[in-house]
Amino acid sequence: MKGPIIMKFGGTSVADAKRLRGVAALAAERSSQGVLLVLSAFSGVTDTLFAAGKAAVAGNEAEALDLLAKMIQRHRDTAAELLSTPAGTLPPQVESVIESARIELGSVLKGAALLKALPDRSMDILAGRGELLSTAILAAYIGAPWIDARRVMRTDSRFGCAKPLTDEIRELAAKEMLPLVGPGMVAVTQGYIGADETGAPTTLGRGGSDYSASLFGAALGASEIQIWTDVEGVLTCDPRVVPQARPVELLGYDEAAELAAFGAKVLHPATILPAVELGIPVTVRNSMVPNGRFTTISRESASGQPVTALASRGPVTVITVRTPRMLGGSGFLASIFETFGRRGVSVDLVATSEVSVSVTVDGKAEVEELAADLAELGEVRIERDRAVVALVGERLLKTPGIPGKAFAALTDISVEMISLGANEINLSLVVAKAKAAEAQRRLHAAFFE
Ligand code: ADP
Ligand code: ASP
Ligand code: MG
């Protein structure tokens, strides 16, 4: 028997009553196979919840509560419009989700304003509420079962960026979800949120709904994981940076994972992994143009192109340690990386020469104490506000001339570091953050236009 289809809809795809009607129609078209709808919060809601938390911590209780009140009202209005009921008489299941958001989040924000602090644990109660609201409203509209993802998405207790526990999720999904997504059935659940073993609410990190969809897909043996968003699939570059970017029809799992890891926001970086293990195809589709072009990501469908797409991430900080003692010596790299490990700073790209090693780390990482430790090993240089621009393609390093063409496109943009991915599908260049957009436009023109 074919497994169900997972259909994940991101924020803009569930922004208002009209879009929610579209979501319901798309799910109905596919219901013969069984559908699990995984929704994000309405667009902008998670940002609002973070903003309310920040205002509360800054002591601005009134502002925080005002943001909450407007957010609650938006859900009431959307529900009333969608369900064609006058505001104030919503179905009891919708009413109770909205009311508990109003009361509980109000208390969280008042507490935060009083203490001028909002621990990650409480922040997750706030941050994850948008998904509970959006799904309660859609489930009532289509008359489908509403599954509380916190009963299935078991995670560890790293609030704010919790790690899913896949064995537990598989067992819980078999019990709580599988019976509701058989042929002819549609059920609704939330992306982004989970709970730890004590039941405390957690979140998977910003943009985590894609990851939820693929985790549920793997747990349910789905036949396809569909990521419905506001663009026609994975494009050759971020369209906000390069308007000429065009859709990529076929992508291999490795290519997609690499693009996501290097900043293509269209997919959360962890989305591909659960799908790869079971060979489940992931498609990325445009909810505004449902019958338009889309991207299929699977084991078989690598693009076959030397360069499939570009991605960029930043700011990053470049740390270079230079010492003549590296020449012919041994153990220096080990001591350098041991220092990073001890200081808990995670290393991203690495490039080495005879006498120096350069690495990139996240621009937000605290590097002062690390730099002091590294200074015992050699001369240390710290360069901030850099960005990584990555070219990704299945046959990138097997095709002669690609690095040359990339450098020719960037003649007057200085490339400060180069790293070739060990998996041979990625060429990463580090440039000044301020030049990253221009670098992508030049590379896009050289390789795709
Ligand atoms: P959703 O809310 O549906 O999850 P996101 O905003 O998280 O949507 O992701 C979609 C956005 O990702 C697009 O609108 C686009 O601006 C951005 N993006 C960045 N890189 C790419 C890319 N290579 N292909 C498509 N979209 C990209
Ligand atoms: N709503 C969450 C966010 O904005 C999760 C998601 O949309 O993927 O980060
Ligand atoms: Mg997203």
C-alpha cells in the first residue's frame, strides 16, 4: 500500500482565509491517498510572537500585550471569515485554542515583563503558538481531525532548537497519526513544534516546519513529502537577490541538502535527511500556482548540471591562525581544533596552507576568548562581516573550468577564502558580506543567463 502524502504549507501559503481555502482544496484533490497537512503559523505570526517576547523583556508590557491582542484578533477575524460565522461565535474547538493562547501567552508576557527575562523554555511556549492557532482554524474549516504535534514530535529539551528523537516519533506517529491518514482521509497537524519527555513544549528552530514535515513523512512511510511555499520550487538562486533566478526541475538529495545548508531558505537545512533514509521524494511547490512548475528532490533526480544553483549565508567570521611552526610539523591542526572544541565554537569551512589555517564560524559566535587561546598557537587574525557564497552541483568538481569561470565572474570582488566540499558538489567562496549579493548576481549571470 502507498503511504500518505505529507503536504506542508508555509506562512504565506496560510496567510488568510482565501489561502486557507486554497490549501483545503489542494488537500481534497489528493485525499484518495491519505493526506497529513502540516502547517506553519500565519505569515508574520512567529515574528510577532518573538517581537512581543522582546518587548516584554525590555519592560514594555503594554506593547507586548498589544502585539498579542492584535495577533489574537487576526485569528478571530480569519476564523470568522473562513467559517462564515459572526466573530464571537466560533466553534468550541477553535474558541478554546484561541482563548488559551490569549490567556497563557498573556501570562508569559506579563511574567517576562516583570522579570525582564524570558527563558528559552518559556519562549517556546510563546513561539510555537502560531502553529496551534493556524491548524485549529483550518481543521475546523475542513472538518478534519486536529492532531496536536506535541503528542508525536518528541524532542530533547534544548528549547529553541530542540533535536527530534526519531525512534520515539516513529512509535508515536504510528499510534496517533497513522490511523487518521489512511486512504480517503485528511488530518491536520503543526510544523515547528514538539514536546520533550516531560511534555514541555519545544520548537525545532526558525523555519522548522519543513523539518517537521519530513520527520512525519519518514515516521509514516509517506509516498511523497510536498513542501508548498511561495515560489516555484527551488530556484537557481534566492529570487530576492537575483530576480532572474529560475526553477530547478530535478535535484539530488545531496544537492538539495547542500543548498539548504548554505543558506537557501526555501528548505530548512535538516529537511532532506529523514527523507533520504527511506528514499521518499520531496517536492517543492508553489501554493499560488499549484499546477505550475515545481522541483523534485530524490535519489535518482540529480540535476546532471555542473552548477545547479547558488546559495549564500552570512554574516560569518573568518579566523586565521598562522605559524611557521606548521611547516613540516605535526599536531598543530589537532591543537587548533581542540581549542575550538573546548570553547564550543562550531567550525564551518576550513582551508589550510603550509603555514596557516583559516576557518569560518557563525557571525554570532563569541570569538574573543577563543582568539586569546588560539594566540598561544600562532598569530591570529579575525575578520568579521564576511559571507559564504556557494556554487552547488552534482558534477561541479568533475567538470573542468568551473572554478576558473567563477573567478572570472568575480574579477573585482575579492575572494578571501575558498573551500571545496569533500563531497565534490560544492565550491564555497568567502567574500565581504556587503559584496555577497553582487557576487551572486555575477555568478548567476555567468552560469545561468
Ligand atoms: P515558507 O514560509 O513557505 O516556509 P520561506 O520564506 O521559509 O517560505 O522560504 C521561501 C523563500 O525562500 C522564497 O520566497 C525565497 O525568497 C527564499 N529562497 C532563498 N533561496 C531560494 C532558492 N534557491 N529557491 C527558492 N527560494 C529561495
Ligand atoms: N513558523 C515558524 C517560523 O516562522 C516555522 C516555519 O514557518 O517553518 O520560523
Ligand atoms: Mg520556511
